[in-house]
Amino acid sequence: MESNFFAMMSRMKYIKRWALMRNSQSENVSEHSLEVSMIAHALAVIGNKRLGKELNSERAALIALYHDSTEIITGDMPTPVKYYNSEMQGAFKEIEKLAANRLLNMLPEDIKEEYYPLYFPKEGEAYLWKLVKAADKLSALVKCIQEEKMGNMEFASAKETIEESLLDMELKEVEIFMGEFLPSYYKTLDELK
């Protein structure tokens, strides 16, 4: 039996992010997903090592790898459109659910159940999904910082909004990451040595 699932996943690299913004450096969903995965893993590790939690950091990374893969079907919906009002937000959530099911239906039946929880949270994983959402926002914040460093002020307002939304999440893991790791994103390559 032939399956199109991974051929579809490979198309994440063709979905551009930040469509409404003038970008100094373009970013695609594949690049973004890798960064979100690394940050989600780090947030879970921070939770475990610094806060005494028992989080599955590998699971957080895996959920993050697939977190935007539905955009292969939906495209990257700009935030101002997606969150315009509760009606629009609800409609988009339904579209994402349909896209997730379409992707899952590309998998052979005997392995589909392994991928289902990457699109729909399993019981007891709500906190991991919250960390993935925070990692998604942190990745967006990193993008804003990088654009700002290149002299592109197009992202200044987005940067402020994202910083506020991260603080509103009230996640200690995020506070630690922002305090210890975020300052390095302002450095040049030579300063990172």
C-alpha cells in the first residue's frame, strides 16, 4: 500500500511564514517547526531539571515537530486574521481539525494511531501542549529579534505583542528560557563564541 503522508510533510518547506510582513530573511514552516521543537524540548528539560517536574521532553519535541504541519493544507494564516474574533478563531480551529484528519488519513491504518496524538492531545498531555504553544511564541519572538537586528522595524509591534503574550502564559519554564537563553539572540556570531 502506498502512503502520501511523508511526501506531504516534506512540503512544509514550501509554506512561507509572516506573509503580511516585509521580511529581511524569509522563514518557512519546516525551519520554524525545527526551532519550535528544540525550544519545546528545552522548556520541558528546564521544567524537569529546575522545577522538579516529570515532563516527557522527547514527546514535547515530537509534538512541536508536527504542530504546524496542517499548514501544508491551510497555508499560514496571518495572526491578525486567525484571531480577528472568536467566530473566526473557531472556524479556523475547525479547518485545522479537518486538515489534521486529512493528513492522518494518508497514513496506513496500522500506524495511524501513533500519529493521532501528534495532532490531537492525549489525556494528561495538556501541559506539554501548553509548552509547545509557548515554544511556538518564543520562536516567533526570536524571528522578531532577528529582523530587528537586521534593521527591519516591521516586526517591532509584533515583538511587543508576543513578549506580552508569553508573560501572560505565566510559565516558569518560559521565564527561565527568556532570562537565560533569549539574550544570546541579540549577539553577533563572534559574540557567541
